[in-house]
Amino acid sequence: AGQAAAVRAAGPGDAAAIENDDVLSAPRTSSFSPLQSLSRPGPRRLTALSSCDSGSIVSDGLALSTSLGWRLREEANLLRRQCHWILLNAVFLVYGTMFVLLNLAFYRFPVRDHRLYDLGHQLIPELPQHLVDSGAVDLPQNLLVVLGLVLVVSVFINNAPAGKRNPKPHFVNIMLRTTSVYSLGHLLRAGTYLTTSAPGAADRCLTAGHPERFKPTFAEIFYTRGDVYHNCGDLMFSGHMLLCLVITLAVHRYGESAFWISRRQNRYLVIAALVLCVAESILIIAARHHYTSDVVVSWYITPLLWYYFNTTLWPRDLKPDLEGIAQGLLAAHQR
């Protein structure tokens, strides 16, 4: 009812923005989910979704652009207004995590010839080294990455009638939300593995030869890229599981509207993603990349971090300035 009142009170252009982003990005903590009305996107729903554009400056702008061209302008508008956060995430994930933090963990790593007593290592047989080296351990994670890529690509497919704006969530907003949670997760990881250096879980970290060969010097910490397959020391908690769970949670939030499917269908998709997460957890322990506790902690830290970010730090996705985009198009056309 509140969303309907907001649409009636707003002007035509603002109403389109409310329909597109406030509805699609509403936090899932509410008992009422506006996405329920998008579960079965028939012709009536599509027409009603975009009818608020008619007779407005937004409709005039839409008439001068293709559906994809208009959508790219919306994405550019959102990127321009949020680029500082996206740039901060990119710098932290690429340089801060892959260079400084990984190398610093390896630099501080003390070589010990025995693992910690671990229940998962007792219950799950260790994988042969040739399977570990083949990359089979990362197969569930890679499938989840493909699912995430399909999610962000699908938002550019317009399911609305010709001449109406794309009502799906925006690529920039999805990337900002997921990379922000992923960055915060890596920041929390660094707070654990840099303060307590546990004995290595992988065979390579249990002998002095491997660390002596690959361990960086203090200067190399800042300009040599860390290698997750040679690194030792970054154990608590699993970065692989952090990535897998962030993608799964993004599908839970955006999948219904991005894939234009029903809530039930999206629930099945999320269940399939969770099965892949469980498979990745088992393979990580079987490959001795992590201790069981590293995987277990990631399973409750990541959802809690996602929930906190979505309800407290960044509850709603930013709406594009539709009238500003339309005015720019009209001005360019008049010239």
C-alpha cells in the first residue's frame, strides 16, 4: 500500500523510478515483498509497470533512444554517482587483498610440521594431489561464478514492451552491493589470520622447503601479487566460501527480478546454489586448503554480514535520475 501511495503521489517520471528500483531492491526483511507482483510477469503487469512513463519527459527521452541505449545511460548515471565506492572496493580487492594482505599473512607464517587436530580432516578423506592440482576443487565455485555472470548480464535484457524502460535491477547497484560485502568480508578475514597464524592445513605449508621458496620479502609484500595456490597463512576464514556465499545471496536478492522468474523458481535456483556451496565446502576440506573451522565460520559470518549491510549500511539501491537522462537526450536531439 505504501508503494502504491508513493507512485500515486509522485510525478510520472518519479513513479517509474519508484517502480523500478524501490520495488526491486526492497529489503527482504519486510513481511510484504513487492517482488511477489513480479513473480508472473504477464502482459498486464508489464504494461502497468511502464505506463507511468507515458506523457512525461521520460517518455519523450525513451522515444529518442533504443532500450539498450537508455539502459546504458541509466547505468552510467548510477556509476557516476557511486563511482567512489566502487573504486574503493576495486582498489581494496585487487591491491589490498591480492597483494598486501595475502603476502603479509605468508610473511608472518611460521613453519610447523603438523596440522591442528581437525574433525573434518578425520571424516573427509584427503584428495590425491593430482586432483588438487587439476583445479577440480574449484569446480563448484566456478559454476557459481558463471551463475553470477549470467545474473548481471540478464539485467540488460528488457522484458517490458517496446518503448518502455527496463524494470530490472541495475548492474551498477548489484556490483556495488556484492563487492562491498565481499570487501568487508576480506577485511574481517585479515583481522583474524593476521592476528593469529595457525599451522598450515595444506601439505605444502608443513615443510620448510615450500615457504622458503615462495615466501615474500618485506618489500615484495607491496608489489608482488599473492598466489592463493602457493600461499600459506590466510586460513580463518575461507575466502573461497566467502565468494560462493556472496554470489548465492546476490541470487537470492536479485534473481527473481533479474531472471524474470517466479519466487518459487528463484527459490529452487538458490537451493541449487547452496548445494554447490556445500560441495565446495567439502572439497576445500578434502584438499586440505582449510581447516573445518575456517569453512564453518564463513557459513555464518557471510550471511550475517550480508544482512547487516542490506538492513543497516545500504538498505536500498540508488535510483537513476530519469528526468536528468531524458533532458540530456532531448537537449542533444535539439542541437
